[in-house]
Amino acid sequence: MNGTTPKLPLRQEIVDTLVICTIYAVTALIGGALIFRLFIGFCFVMAIVEIFVNSLYVDEDKNHCGAFNALMTIVLGVAIYLLFQKKMTSEQYVLWIGSVTAADACGLFFGRLFGSKRPFFSKNISPNKTYAGYIGEIVGSIAAGWIIIVVLKIPLLAANICFASTGFIACVIGDLLGSAAKRELGIKNSECFLLDKPVLGKVERLMRSRHGFLDCFDSASVAFIYFIILL
């Protein structure tokens, strides 16, 4: 696949993840729900922009107008709509994005450290995924969800409990959907055709350690829709 970016050292991945989590928490808890929605909405829009721009620059022999790209775009569009139509508390936004970020990070770390066996159900979509990575996503999502509930004293409502306990399912689905969309485009990382663009390139460099907005928010968009359904 095109657009392959060398892996960052594991220590750098950990530092970047902690910085991103801090930005999310500060934006939601100090900036307030509206500022957080504008921030995340921008990220969702940029993920759609990545799909569109990449589809213009892929090789002609690639199937860049496939069903997974269309489905991923629809999911992101629905997430943007719900983001501004269905309001949550600042603490619930932290619960959502914290669980998703922990799932992505732990999936990466577990896969790097313990991964070897690759599951049959995702080998054609995302060959680098491992059983250890999926276990990491489950553990990270549940652990982060309940830690956030306890630390922020989030009410033990059915929706909050269910999301903290089962949100990893949406994370895995979103991750696979994003990987399938990128495979249709014939790319490894969603930023690959945007870095040299005059304006978009500067924005993309802010997400360089995450390999693009789509890579970072594919799971988040599906998980957000799932949380809204639970509410």
C-alpha cells in the first residue's frame, strides 16, 4: 500500500497519546461542551476531507470509490450531525473520547509488545491487526471508561455504564471500517496525499504522530454514534 509512514518509537507513541488525552480533557472540562463539540466537529470534517482528497490522488487502478469509503463518509456525517443535535455533559464527552483513545492506544501497545497471531476475520482488511491488539482495545476501553467514571464522579446511569463496559465493540468496528476504507484507497495512512498541500498540509502535520484524522477518528465516530443511541 502507498503512503506508508515509519513506525514511531513506542516511547514517543506513549508521550503523544498522553498529550492528546490532556488536550481532549482540557478542551471538554475547561473549554466547555460547546468548544469541545466545535473541536471534535472540525476533526470529523477533516477526516471526510482526507477521504475526498485521497480519492482524487490514488492510482487509477485502485478502487477508490468503493462502498467502505462511502460508508465511512456517511458515518462521519452522521456523527457530525449528532454532535450538534444531541448534547452530552462535558464529563460524558470525556468518557467517550477517553475510552476510544485508550482503546486505540492499548490496541497499538499490546499489538507491538505481544502481537504475533493475526485473526482470520480481519486479515484481508487490516493484516497487521493481532489478537493481542484486540485484547488491548478491550482492556483499554473498559479500564479507561470506569476510571473516568470514578474520577469525574459521572452518574451511574444505564447509558454511561453500558458505554464504559461495551464501547470497545464500537471501537473495533470503527477501526475495521476505517482500515477497509483506506484499503480501498490503496493507502496505509490517511494523511499521505495531503502533507504537500499548501493549507491542508499544515493542518495534517498537527496530526502526524496519529497518521491523519481518519486514522484517529474512525473508531471515535462509530463509538460516538453508539453512545448517542444508548442515551
